[in-house]
Amino acid sequence: MKNSCQSINNEFMPEHDIHSPVYLGRQPIFDREMNIFAYELLYRDSDENRANITSQNAATSTVILNLTTELGFTAATGDKTAFINLSKDFLTGEIALTLPSKKVVLEILEDTIVNDELIDGLQKLIGQGFSLALDDFVYSSQWERVLPLVDYIKVEIPALSREQIKTHVAQLKKYNVKLLAEKIESEEEYDFLRDCGFNLFQGYFLAKPKVIKENTIPVNKLSILSLLADLNNAEVEVDKLVKSISSDVSLCYKILRYINSAHYALVRKVESLHEAVTYVGLKKLKQWTMLVAVSNLSNKPDDLMTLTMYRAYMCEQLAEQLGKNDPQHFFYVGLLSTLDMLLGMPLKEILKTLPLSSETQDALLYFDGPAGKILECALTYEKGDWERINSLDLDISPQQLLDSFLKAGHKTNNSILQSVAD
């Protein structure tokens, strides 16, 4: 059975330090056989199962963003279609719509004003392959221009009498649409609507909305994780790496400040990252950048950054003692092993955002492979569990372990610590 690196990190893990939760409300839509046909996705901004909407544009944007970049369609709707309310500016094209047309149905809200601009926008959306629905529908003459364009009509049941519902069904039969009865509140009401000829059904009687919550990494921290991925890429071009580092002014400043420190005693001041590559080499620049980038991920105390740096250097030194190729890679694995503590999220979730090889991911999560064994050794040495170290079968002597520890400690305590802290 695989052992998880997470279990060893648990003693350092903050209990209530989860970043940037995102929310979506989700209510199923059923067909006539009571199978789930689709889900309507609703704006939510907390665990509380209600919408506090102050701006329709903001609500629509949040639902789209949370669906496409945070939760993903698989987590939100599985293989089912998503029904999403759209504000006027999205329908008319004033705000660009970034959704896959085959996975969603776009709902036109009941207070949308029908004019030439709207009709033109709807026709463009249809041309892009989108299906449309009228939400909270109660018939009025303004909808005559829209009805031929939509695929679904969601009839607002509480707003109509039984006779009005029958009249609506009769009026809408001439259009090639599926009728969806929404806000159904009782079994008797459901039976009546089914007998009337509705195709789809939604409401509290069938299923209440549920809030989906996901803890995600803030955008500014995602950019740092993206940089870490570049740093781990042995084939990354210097220009691309320099551009990535330069996009974070604070990070760039810290790197150049360290390179120009007395620690390296350069004959003249280095004023650009390209110059830094020339003077100290790409390998060393990558290592410094990793350290500074990881320090920028966390607002945790200095002792956690000290642990992070020590572990990275310990993995590097162990790799050198054992004659492994590319000790830098082992340094990188050690550095990434503390991301759960730095970000306050499960390591497995964080690694989903990093395009790492399966070998690197398995090393971090399960101690698999050469890097995983060395990481496990470093973690075990931290805990002083000598018996467990002997069982790792690393073919390393106590003296080599001590030498690795002392060298890692020396590197951790040098001027990098001061540079990162500033």
C-alpha cells in the first residue's frame, strides 16, 4: 500500500487556512422518466443556499468563471447539460461568452427587454451552436419574436392558474420547443403537469438546489505555481523563463537583489535577468527563483519557510551523496513537498494545477521512485525516526546522512534566508 507524504505533513498543516472557496448552486432537471436530464447552475457566494445578487453581469460572470476555470464541467454536471442564466450583456455580445456550446443551454431571463439588439445577439449565439431557453416564462406579446429562436421554455408554474397553464401549453405547441415546468411544489402538481404534456420538470418537490463548494488557489498564487512548472521544465527557453519571472515585479526584484548581494561579490551590478543567466548560470538562477517563488506563496511564519528550504536542500544533498543524476530535480521535489503547508490545501489538489510528470507526482504523493525514496528519507530524518530510515533500503551510511544534514543546514542558513525575508 502506498504511503502518502500528506500524513507526515499533517502536524504542520493549518486547520483553518483554506484559500478562496468558490460556490455554485446546482438543481437537477428531470425528464418524464424521472431521469436527470440536466442541471441548472445558480449563482451562490457562500454556503448559504440562496443568491445574493447585486449585479446580473457579475452573477453570470461568476457562474461561468467558477464552472470553467475552478470546478470544471465534470465536477459540476458530470455528463449532463448545464442550464445557465445569462444577463443581457452576455446575450447581446457586449461581454464575450467563453463556454462550450454543446455543454450548455443559455437561459434568457424573464426581465430581459426584447429589441433588435437582443434578437441579433440571440441569432449569433445560435450560429455558434448554442441552445436557448426562456426562463420563468409567462406569455406576453413581446416574446413572439423570441419564441421561434429558443429550444426550451421554462414555464413558471406558481405564476399561473391551472387553466392558464393549459392555455400556455396549447399556445406553445406550434413552436418546436421542449416545455419545462419549473418551481413544482407538490406531487399532485407534478402529476397534473405531466398529464398536460410537459417534457421536463424542476422544483423543490423533486429536488432542492445544492451548493457545490470547492477550495481553490488564488489567481496570484496560480501564476507562481505556473512559474514553478516552467522552472521544472529542463527544456524551457531562457526568454520564456525570464518573461515569467519578470511578470512578478516583487519576485524579479528579490532575485536581482540577491544576485547583487555581497554573497556573490560580482565585479559590476547585474541589472537584468538575462545578465544573471550569463553571470551565474541558468541552473543557479532556477534554484534561487524556486526558493523566492515558494516564499511568495505563503504568509506563514519564517520557521515554515526554513523547513521548506531545509527539506529541498536535504533532498539535493542526499541525491548527491547517492550519485544521482540531476540533484536539482530532487531539490525541486523537496521544495514542492511543502506546498500543502504553505497553501493550506491538500497536496493532491494543488498538484492538479501543475503539469508535472507522473513520476514527480508519485514521488510527492506516494514516495515512489528514486525522488520519492529520497524525499521520504528527508522527511523521516526530520522526525528522527532512525528505525524507519534503515528500512528504506537507500544504501546510505549514517555519516552520509549526517553530511547531508549539515550541508543542507549550512545552505539554509546562508544569505538566501535574509534575501527571501526582505
